[in-house]
Amino acid sequence: MLKRLVNLTGSIILRIADGVHESFCRFFGRPLPRQCVVLAYHSVPAKQRDLFVQQMEMLQRQAKIVHADIDTLPEQSGHYVAITFDDGYDDIVENALPELRERNMPSTVFIITELLGCKRNWEHRGGEDTSDVSLMSTEQLRQLPSDLVRIGSHTMNHAFLPKLELGKLQEELAGSRAKLENLLNCDIKTFALPYGAYNDTVLRICRDAGYERVFTGLPVFAFSEPKEFLTGRAVVGLTDWPIEFRLKAAGAYRWLPWAYSLKRHIISAVRGRRSQTAPAYN
């Protein structure tokens, strides 16, 4: 709870600063910046469908919704949001996609190809436990409306990619893309990193596998460059407080990657200092 409140407080401060900047632009007749945030969802259970609806209605008031595979943002200034779902749970077919279709809001679903129709079997590393939720079946995947729902890859088995040997890494990345393209008869351009984890080798193999955009779990502004390859996302939960969700969708949590990096540098420096001052024993 304390960490959640600290993150919220920092984001409120950043959002206030953003508001001052926007007011400055309006006062001096300058165009507002074009900004986009990609939101990452997972499961949408029936008991939380109303919470999902509330978040979507908030988004409609706050932003313009775009597909996650666009090359660049529209020329018009303003705030944009892309909606994504990781893992491909069948409850998003039942509870999320109908609400999005009713509002004509596009989304992207990232699929784990070898677990279609199965329950989650990968390691749980935080967030809500979805071990009892099944992933959508192959038939459900094929029936998704292509005009509003785009499909991306999420590996074959939800592996932790930085730990894989090269051959297995290539199989997880290229194999999942090939299987989806065969199933759906369409080009698969996007990929979401399991756990948001990557290193330089993972990104290189993603390029070699033919992906044009790779999504992380870092809540930074997206599509800041034409045909951006590595794109950040803000992970949201249906039980987020309304102010949390509003701030995440506004991009106000984008200070967190900088804070995490600073924390790592401080810890590394402290450990290094301790090792230098530690007594030596024969």
C-alpha cells in the first residue's frame, strides 16, 4: 500500500506539471503536444466487467483511441490511448471485447500460441492470480472481429526470454509468429514481452523474427518516433483507484522507469562502497 501511495503521489505531481505546461501552450497559442499511452490489461472477469466499463467510459472522455500497430500518431495534437490485452484470456472475449465494440474502440490481443484453450501454467509474478482462467480457444481466436481487434504474439509458452538459450529464444519468437500467421492468414507485426523482460539479444532476435514493434511494461509515452520499435505500456488493473487509472492513462506514471533506474544505481554504488571498505581476511 505504501509503494502504491508513493507512486500515486509522484504521478499527481507530474500531472500537475503537465497541466501547467498545457496551460502555457494554450495561453501563448502554441499547439499542444501529441502524446500516446498504451494500456496493458490481462483478464477481465465477469464480476469486474462494470469496472472495465467505467474505465472505458473514462477513456472516451480523456483520449482518442488508436490501434497499437499504427506507424505514427495522427497529425492532430491531443492525447491518444491504445488498448492491449496480454495472454488472450477467454474472459476478454466474453466481457471486454463486446464493450469495446459497442463503443467502437480498437484493441490488440497478444496470444500465447501453445496454450490456446488451456489454463495458465507459467510462473505468477504479481498482479491478480489468473490460474483458474482459461485462454481463448483457437476457434474463438479465429472469430475475433478483425476490424477492431488486432492480434500480436506473446511467445509460444510465456517464457522468461532473457534466460533462454539462443535456439529456444528463436523458437519462442519466430515460432509463435509463424503459427499465428498460419492460423489467421494475416501478417503478425507486434510482440509483447512476457513479464516485460528483455535484453539486447531478445530485441535483436525479435527484429530477426520479423516483428515491427515490441511492447514492454514500462509506462512511458508511446510512438514518440516514426515506426518506433520498442514501445512502453502502462499496466492497469480493474481494481485500480479511479485516480490511478486516470493518471496512468494520462502518462503521469512515466517517471517510474527513471526512479527505478536511479534506485538501482544507488544500490549498486552502496554495495560497491561496502565491498571496498570491507576488511580483508587471510
